Amino acid sequence: MAEQTHVLFVEDDDVIREATQLALERDGFVVTAMPDGLSGLEAFRADRPDIALLDVMVPGLDGVSLCRRIRDESTVPVIMLSARADSIDVVLGLEAGADDYVTKPFDGAVLVARIRAVLRRFGHASGPRGASEPARSAAGGGVLSFGDGELEIDTEGMEVRRGGAQVALTPTEMRLLLEFSAAPGTVLSRDRLLERVWDYGWGGDTRVVDVHVQRLRTKIGQDRIETVRGFGYKLKA
């Protein structure tokens, strides 16, 4: 039997928390459900789950702050849950290091699909009903160099250096950079990046792409990824 995936779920609404926990457990996940951010942080440190689902508005330590605390300690995938699709909370959560978000109210099947998609990107098993899929490297083996060696990407060791110093990237940021580095100078649309990096088989919110591109820029250089208005982004060779 495949190893079960451990989910940390932080949600203060008792009905949503209990119903979602039951739904996830029916799909084969092991769930630790907590009602507030502080207990969620304690559970994260104690259990080291495979993925975290964090509601934005929880007491004690809000979901965005909890995401930052988790990201300071781990690259574990994080999905934020927000009650409003147009809320600034969505962007704040992504900027804090979340890999994706789901809008409430959500369908249980949709949530499970998004969890599995994130876990596939990170190379985790996704419960006994889903087989894990190795992370897809967009680039071939070896070390790629850009900007006269200012930026180096080791596609086998999964390491990035800028000016000789190692750059810490989350797995999602690394996958995004690999997509760009596989086709330097080529404009990649947001829809293509959603499909290739986030494993979306359907239309998604392009803010996920935009925020991650911004975060990547702060780490590898603001001018390294160019915006092509109306089309997408490209990596400067």
C-alpha cells in the first residue's frame, strides 16, 4: 500500500473543518485539523506534514503569517484558503510563500484535485488512490549559465547561484525557473506556465503566476525576467 499523505488543515469554522477533514480522509489522506494559527504552527513543527492547507482568516496567528512562519522553516507545499477570490488576502498569501490557493466555498473534489496537483509537482505521493509523479524538469542535465555567468542553474543538483552565491528557491519557484531556462528569450504565456508549472488542466488565476514571477525576480535579479505586455514573460539569455 502506498504511503498516505499527511495534511495539516488550519480552519476556525468548526463545520468546515470537520466536513473537510472527513472528505479528505475518505480520499485516503491523513489529516491533522487545527482551529487557529498558533496550534497549527505547533502541529506543523511536531508532525512535519506533507502539505498545509491554511485558511487566511484564523485567530491567534492568521493564515498569511502562519504561511510565512512555515516558509521560514520549510519548503513544504502550502495552499491558502480564502473566502473572497478578489481579496488582497490571495496576493498576500502567495507573496508569503504559498504555492496555490482555493476559494471558499469549495467543492471537495476540486480541493482534492488541487492538493494532488501540488503534490505531483513536489514529488509526493498523493494518498493510496494516486501515484506520485516525479517532478518534471523542463531543462536537460548540466549547468545553465545566463548573463555572462551571473546566474547559474544546476538542473541536476537543483541548485541556483547568483554571482557565485547560492539562491534558496521553493520547489515551485525552481520549476518556474526551469521552464524559463529551457527556452531563454522565448515568451511564455501565463496559461502555459499554469499548465506546466502548476499542473492546471483547466484555466486558473494568473495572479498565481504573476506573484511567483515577482518573487523569483527578487531572488535572481529584477531584470532577468522580462514582462512582454499582453503575452507573458521571458528569461533574458
